[in-house]
Amino acid sequence: MILASGSPRRQQLLTELGLSFEIVLRPVEERIPEGKSPSEIAEHLAWYKSEAYRDLIDAHIVITSDTIVSLNSELLEKPVDRPDAIRMLQALSGNVNEVISGVCLRYQEKMVCFHASTKVRFRKLEPKEIEYYVDTYKPYDKAGAYGIQEWIGMVGISQIEGDYYNVVGLPVGMLWAEMKAAQFFEG
């Protein structure tokens, strides 16, 4: 099995799921398609990433994924710097956002793409809380500039509706079910 992701959170989740895998990274330029819903965008990005690994699917199950954050139909990608992260967290403060992970599984002739969606409600955050989080945790590798498993999730998130692990970065329960349903393995 190959995990085509450098995300330490995805790696940890697959390890905790008990799956043996290796990490193979290839540069893929992410292009967000126009005119698609957030769930279609997440699935498209996961599929698009999987295209870079077509040469490996005869011998390996390849897992690709992409997680996006949507707030009032605006996509919040990974912040480019401190001011961008602060801007995103200010926008999330007191609001509900949607975290969508697209996942694509490929093995030989089989391909399954799916997505999970979770609604996350933030309480109203104080500016000093936002600055503390950004300066301490540097969430520049996270869509929406936050990690639910970090300090901001403990103090700032008041409610989630859906899969917690999806917000961490990979809907592992759904991944397991899809792998079984597609008979990638027997488990």
C-alpha cells in the first residue's frame, strides 16, 4: 500500500488503523476546477493527485487525498503566511465551516473516489487567542489554518457534526469501509 501524502496526520491515522504502507511523494500542481461544489473539488483533487501514481497501481493500492475548508462557499486553502492565517481564523471565529476530504483509492483496474464532509463550529475567538495559536503552532500546512487536534481545537471549537478524523485529515472509518466494499482487501 502506498500513501501519496506528506501529511504527518494522515500517516499517523493510517498507522493507528493498523495498515502497512510506504510513503511515495511526487510533485503535483493542485488546480482547483471552476464551477464545482466543494465536495466535487475535494474528490477531483484526490483523483488528480492519483493520476501521478498510475505507474504504481498494478502492484500497490495507492491512496491519495485532499482536504479543503469551505466557509460560506469560499475555499480556505493553506495560509501563505502569518497575516493570511490570522485572517482565516478571524473569518472562522464565531462561524460554522465545512471540512471536506476527498479520497481516491486505486489498485489495478479498480478506482474508488469518495468524500467526507464535517461541519465545524468555532466559538468567538479573541484576537490574542488567534495570534497565540498562529505564533505557537504555525498552521501553514493546514487548510483553513487550523488543526482540530491542536490547542485551537480544544479551546476554540464548540461543536462538530460529522467525522472527527475527517477534520484531522483523513476519514479513516469511511476509508476502511470503502476498501472493504471495493474488495481491496478482506478485513
